[in-house]
Amino acid sequence: MPLTNHDIVELTEFRRSLHRRPELSGEEAGTAQAIIGALAPCAPDRVVTELGGHGVAAVFDGDADGPTVLIRSELDALPIEEISDLPYRSEVPGKGHLCGHDGHSTILVGLARLLARQRPARGRAVLLFQPAEENGAGAAAVLADPQFAAIAPDWAFALHNMPGLPLGRVSLAEGPANCASVGLKITLTGRTAHASTPDDGTSPAPALARLIPALSALGPGGALTPGFRLATLTHVTMGEPAFGIAPGAAELWLTLRALQDDDLTGLLHGATELARTEAAAAGLDVAFSQHDLFLACSNDAEAVAVLRRALDSEGIGHDADNLPMRASEDFGRFGGAAKSAMFLLGSGPDSPALHNPDFDFPDSLIPIGTRIFHRTLRDLLG
């Protein structure tokens, strides 16, 4: 029971309407209302709202007992100005759906249409529209929400479109799929002074100069094999923008990344200890804060086998190219609650990269993604 041509036309317009009005992590109230409105004609048995923030979950019950299967998409956009002449380009300055979450959520709306026409034979399907994926806060908030206990899944699946892969081809593999990562802000505080008498103050400049290469050396990158670690300097600031003041404070931001959660913990410990040592030697105070924490995403072998059967049944080509990925994905947290797997769905070799200002989700992926998830649900729930 595929989507009809009429469905695809309406879903394409719906995706483009989401694209016009992007909302950032934690601000997705309007997007959530648009999703709720699109779900209403599908008459889910339950719609859970304000889940972990602005999250929405649509539940379709089967007639008999069985497993709960969760399919997840994301609601949020990015704080990036869209550069495009598309008629449906972002209408919100400085914000854009430049990762494809508008398309992922539209696929789930398409799936809701198919479930409305034929409910699962057993168990239940849960379509989760998750908030705040881009900053790593959303999945944890959803899982911690008391409402989640009533829809806790046995299986969880997700997709992400992937530029560079052939359009509509799937990449899927057991084991590590996405790296763990965390943003670390290091604040060094000394004492400002007049630029003519810098010895009267305590400047963070020498410590900062030593920390930049030393921190990078802790995570040199390389092949995505066990033990992979990467430390990426993303922002540095020091002192005031004035010629008459010797600096007394500095901030260094870096993203730490590893293939496994334990390796990320070790990398984080090494970075903070190195900063403490340099600060003490320079007579500086040091403080730390962590941001955008993503756990590693690892695909369960049984969940991968379910997806592979669905892909083969639908005649959709697949391999393990581009896996694992250096990029992080908030879906990893669901692996602690269910047998879970995420696959990549090719956006085409000529597609701009994710988070580029000219990226746009290919509408031709809407029926393909819907088919894959629908077959997965039919295989597990009948």
C-alpha cells in the first residue's frame, strides 16, 4: 500500500511549508503544531505533546499484543542563513532547515497516512517527532519525560539523509554508526593591565598559545577505528578589542569526539587536566563548561537485520559505505532503551553537504523513506 501520487504532492508541499519556517532547538512550538495538524486526519489512537519540550508522538495501536516499534524524526533547524533562490526558502533570517529534518519529519507524516489506512495487526507503532536534536539535548529530555514511559519502545529506528551517497541508496551496518562528542569551553582568568605595563597584570596569552597545539594533539583524528579521538578547536577569544589593555581573560572552545563513549570520557579528562596544568603554571584561574553532549550511536545487530529485510523486500540497494561517521547523532541515546538502528539515505552525489547554506532535502526521498519504514513496521507488527 504505497503512497498515492496525491499523497506525494501534498507531502511535498507540507515539507516545503516546514522549510519556510525553521525553528531552532528548543523553540519548535510552531513546527510541532504543524505536525499535530498534519497528523489529525490520520486519527492516531493517541497523540502525546510537549514530550521532552516540543516533541510529538503519534501512537497507532494494533488489535493484538505485540512489540512497540518507534520511528524517530527531528523537528529542529539550524542557526545558519539559507542561501537559495528556491520559492520556499527560509523566511526566517539566520535560520534554515539545512540538515533535512523537515524531510525526515515529512516521511513520518507520510507513514502516519499509511498507518491510518491499515492499523498494525499487533503491538503498536509510535511516530516520534523529537525536539532539539542539533544540540544533543532532545533525546535525553524525551527519555526523561514521564510521558515517555507509556510509549517506551522495544525497537527504535531512524534515518538521516546523506549527501554524496547515490540518491535513494541506503548505507547500513551493525555496530558504531556515529561518534560521541561534547563541546568543551575553557575559561582562563588572570588580571588585566595597561598595555604599557603588562607586567602589572597576568595575561592568558602564553598559556593559550601552548594549549592550542597541545589540545589538538590529544585528538589527532585519523581512521575511524577503535580508539579514534579528535579534538577540533572551534573558537578562541582573548582580552578586549582595544590597543591600550593587556588581556586578563580568554576563552577556548573545542569539540571533542570519539568513536566510543569511554574514549570520549578519557579525552575530556585529558583536555581538562592539560588546561588545569597550564593555568596553574601561568597563575591563572580556569573554569570549564560542557555543551552539546552526544552519546555514541551504535546499531543493534537484530535491528539492522530487520532493516535489511525491509530494504530487500522493497528492492532498495544498500551497503555499508560511509559508516561509521565522524558526525554525532542524538539518536544514540535510544539504544539504551530499545534495540535500535539508524540508516543513511542517499541524497545524491551532487547534493550540497549537510549544514551548508544551500542544502535542501530532496523531495524524491519522501516516498522512499516512507516505504522503508512502512515495510519495517509491517514485518514487525503485521
